[in-house]
Amino acid sequence: MEQYDLTKVHQANLAILKEVDRICRKYRIKYLLDAGTLLGAVRHKGFIPWDDDADLAFTRPNYEAFLKVVKRELPENMELLEPKDLRNGKGFYDFTARIIYKNSRTHDDTKEMEYYEGKLNHLWVDLFTIDELPERKTAANMTLLLHTIIYGLSMGHRYKLDFKKYSLTNKICVGILALIGKLIPMKVLRKLQYMVAVKDRKGKSRLRYYSNYQPDYLYVTLQKEWCEETVDLEFEGTMLMAPKGWHEVLSWIYGDYTKLPPEDKRIPTHSSTQIRIFE
């Protein structure tokens, strides 16, 4: 199996994680290690050896508190990139905010990178938001359906649609939604996405979901008690915040998360030959 040296990539991502941790502890904001980064903390006490990105999540109140302070706190080699920052608010990649490591490049200079003005051509740490999901199945399904539709409409503002990963039915649905979405300004679609995410924030439901993930991850449903409180977990020699119910979260997402994937699946998300770190 090909070996990947991700040492510098991990160092850059760890630098971002430490900065987020510093900022959040300074302002008493709670964040959560998430997805593969949480799995790495539990299973490897750091990065998964073949993982080349990092993920954090915030419950909505903590996320909004973080956005108020992060720009003035970040060092010069890092920057907050919000969805509204792409092409003066007219472009779409997804609804996820990121902390980018400016002294890095992850792609060659392609037409897609030019379309996004080079802002996506960096290593980054994703910032996901956790919102309240209605307990009634009908209302929950409607919330997730609306997110999916809004995402499909927004795809009309992407650089290019990649239909290879879709079934025939989904190709038709995505194509139609994207065509309609071209007629709707991204500013309006972002507002709609936000309204759907926060409309049920009444504090009565025990259910939570990741509202700014891609649609294929909307099925992940968390219990309130899993993610409202945090614990510290060791991560690459430092202590970072994780959901108190990390075992339940990981079990829901991965099943038996202690089991390693087959060797041929232990590969970076991005090509390691393209990632460049500048001092």
C-alpha cells in the first residue's frame, strides 16, 4: 500500500485546532471534535494516520458566539471563510464555514479554483452547526427535506455539477433544482437555509442534527445530552473539547468505531502530492 507522509498537514490542522481551542476557552465557548477528528481522538489519541482534514462542530448558540469573536482573534496565517465570502456572496460550494490555513495549497490552479477566487485552495478545518430537530417524525422529515431542496437549488451556483455520483433519478432531481436555483440569488438561498435551521429552536426537542452538512449526512441524529456538554480528550499531546456523549455519537455514525477499515481504504481524502505547506 502507498505510504503517505501527512506530518506537515497534521501540524497545520493541529495549529488551527489549538487556536480554536484557545479562543473558545478564552470566551467560554463550547466546541466539539467531530467526525473523523473525534474518532481519531478516541482511537488514536490524535489524527487518524491517513486523515488529511479536521472537523469541529458547535451547537447553534456556541457557533454564533464564536463567529462574533473569531475574526479578531485569529493569527495572520489563518482566516475564517464563510459561505457568503465566495464570489461576493454569489457563488456556492456548500453551507459550511471553515478556518483556513493560508500558508497552504491543496490543488493545482484549476478552473474551479479560479472560480472560487483561490479561497478554497487551502487546508481547512470545517465548522459544523448542530441545531434542534423536531421530535415528531413528520416535522423532522420536512425539515430535512427542505434542507435537501435548498441545497439542490444552491447547486445552480456551483462551478460545475458532477453527476457521476448520482443515480439516474437523483441526476434528474439535482439537474432540475439547479436550473431553478440559478434564478434565485444565493443571498436568498442562504437566508432560507438559515431560517430552516433555526425555525424549530424552541428548546423542547431532545433531538439534534447537523444543519450545514451536505444532504447525504442529514440522516445523523443526535440526542441533546450527547452534545450539549463537553469533556476534554487527549489529541496529539494536548487536550481538546469533545462531546460528552462521544461514545454514542461515534457509535451512531460508525457502528463499531474501534475497528480499523481495510488497508485499501486507509487513504487521504485529498491527494497528498497536491498538498503544499509554506513556512
